[in-house]
Amino acid sequence: MKKLLLIFACVSIMISCKKDKNAASPIIEEDHFIYNDAEVDNNLRINQLQYLSSHNSYRKFTDSIIYQELGKLVDLIKPILPDGLVEWEYNHIDLYHQLGEYGVRHVELDIYGDKNGGRFYNRAGYLWTGRNPASHIEELKQPGFKIMHIPDIDFNTNYYTLISALKDIKRWSDKYPDHLPVFIMIELKSTTAGDVIPFLGFAKAEPWNKEHLDMLEDEILQVFPREQIIKPDDIRKDKPTLREGVLQNGWPTVGEARGKVMFMFDNEDIGTKYKDGHESLEGKLIFTNAKGPDQPDAAFIKRNDPNENDIQDIVRQGFLVRSMIGGTDEAQSGDYTKWNTAQEKGVHFLSTDYYRPDKRAGTGGWTDFHVAVSHHSYQFNPVTYGK
């Protein structure tokens, strides 16, 4: 019975989100690094380029024993989840090497609040598979935001804390100080297996409130100084709204943005809490995912499906857009339709799990699907370049 309850919790979370040691990824030699950001014309605006983006950029394969047990149970409910756990069949290298070896310039980090520390130290998934639930990871005892996909079940990650992930980006940034901006999208996670099934010992998520959002800015500033961050005020300037700043002032030039980072929220529903009365994000560090191009805070607008009809118009107006262009479905089918569509429509952040082919390519239904922008770390945006 417990196993069935667990799998229904997993399914609920997977629908809402829609091999195995805790050690970090092995070090990859930097011989394969390509750095050509310096060749980009400093007079171009940052929205005149397209960038390769990684989805759930921190994530590693699910613990193999938990995955096997979940797989057995998912077979019982195939009508609800026909693809089983295939959506979890991707694995990332660390951010430093994504930036250096594959030219990724937009990343996505999922974070959970852990104000007092220790909330995610034990893993109920271990207990469920007959193991000691203790993770033995000291970082998980410390207060601060934690990075993972789903606590207790799908927790393997290259970084346990937001600060450690940001420090890895900063390490690469310090080595290449004239790089194109690195865009960091943050998803505030608010649902765990413990929130769906509250009586089996799974960790619950902390609610996101003003205190947590203030703490988030504090953690960012522990790693990146304010002057290294592209902020909403840098775009709004003297205009009454951020939207008018985008439309009339435009985005920074490449020359102005070199060596900087920019933060944005994945969540659309967090905007009201984060703005806290500052409708154009006055004084804030993070761009919201605006509900539409007519909103005062409009600057970044997520459109996960590149087939949405308004994307090209949004891009043409000057707003930044992110779309998903390739996950496990594409890795199995070899279908580049979303990738091609997103490029043609001018999507700025082309997000994928496959900036390199799956190691299983050619076996078991996996293809060598993978994508790259034409100049390693950038390509010219067909909608905005030259405009």
C-alpha cells in the first residue's frame, strides 16, 4: 500500500513539473573548452543573439534502486503515465563544464527553502528501498536553499545548495571575465511527495514568503556583487515601467553586459509576492516571468512550447523568451521540429537536456539527438538581428 501511495505522489509531482552516487560529476579536462565570446560585436544588443540553455541544469540520474522500484509500480498505472519514467532519463555534467565545453549560456536551477537546515538530510526513498535514510551529506544540514528535482525520490544533483551552484558559475566567469552574459533561471519549488502524501515521512516544502524571497537575494549577493548582475533597474532606467524600459531603452549591448549574469524566475505565480508592490521590480535583483507583454514587469516571458503563436511577436517587440526544444522524447525520436521552430521564431533561450548525445545513442531506442548554436556560445537571432 505504501508503495502505491508513493507512486501516486510521484505521478502528481511529475505532472506538475512537466546512476547514482552522491559525488559530483567526474572532472572533465578543459582541453575541450572553446571560448569565442570575445568575437561578438560589442555594439549588438543581448536580445539580438540566441543562446543554448540547459533544462534542470543541476540534475543527475535518479538513484538506480529507487528508479527500479518506481519503474515497477509505474507499470501498474500506464493509462495515467504512458511514458513511465522516461522523462527522468537525462543526466547533466557540472555547470562549469556546460559553460566551457558546450557553450551553454542559460541554465535552470530548482530550489527548495530550508531556512533552518536539515529539512532534506534524510531521504525517505532510501528507507523505502531498505536502506538507512541518512544522506550523510553535511551541506544538507546547513541553512539555505537546496537544489534538487524532488526530495526523497529524485534528489541526485551536482550541487546540494544554491550557493555552491552559483559559485561554480562564478568560477567560470572569473576565468573568462569578458564572457557573454550568463542567464540563470530559478524555479521556486513548492511541492514534494510529502505535500501530496503527508503521513509517510517524506519532507514537505517550505512555503515561499517575503522572508524567503529576501533570503534568496541575500544568497545571490553572497556570490555575485550587485554590479555584476543585470538588474531590472538597468533596463527600466528613467521609464515609469520595466515594460517601457524594454520597449524604449532596449537591452544592454554585448559590451555593457560582458562578464555579467542575469537572474529570472521560472515561476509565473511568484511574481506578485516577489514584486511586493514594486510593479516594475524597482530595486529588485531578479526578473519575473511576466504573465504577458502588456504587464508592467514584462521583460522576460517564458513560452515552454515553441509552437505558441505569439512568440515571434513578443520577440520582435524586444522581450526575452525561453522555450523547451528537446528532452527525452526528442532523444528517442530524433525529432528536431521544436528546435527548428524555436530558432526560426527567435526564441532567445533554447532549452534542452541534450547539448550532447545520450551515451545510449544507437541502442534501446535512443538516438544521437543533440543541439548546439552555430557559434558555440551564441548565434544571431533571425528576428532581432539587424533590426
